[in-house]
Amino acid sequence: MKTVAEEDWDIMMAKISPNHKYLVYAFNNIGKIEMNVLETKLEITWKSPVFQMGRLVV
């Protein structure tokens, strides 16, 4: 086994794309839900906007 995503707070969900190219995961970051996308072959992670109180914060 290999750790592919690690955060300071709870990882709430993770889903791999149908072609296994991307892993999308969401985690709690001090009351904010954040989502990251990991490109699985190159292991590059993109940070996504923050969801706060029902709004998308960019």
C-alpha cells in the first residue's frame, strides 16, 4: 500500500475518475471543506476553491 493523500484534518471522501487518471478528495480544514485533485501518474496535486457556509469561495 502507498499513501497518496495526507492532510492535517479528516479526509471526508475520495473518488477516482473512471479512467483512473485523477483522484478527487475532500477534507475538513478548520470548518471549511476543501477539495484537491491529484493527477495519479505524475502525482501532481491541484488545490480547489473553498466551500464555506453553502458558498464557493475563490
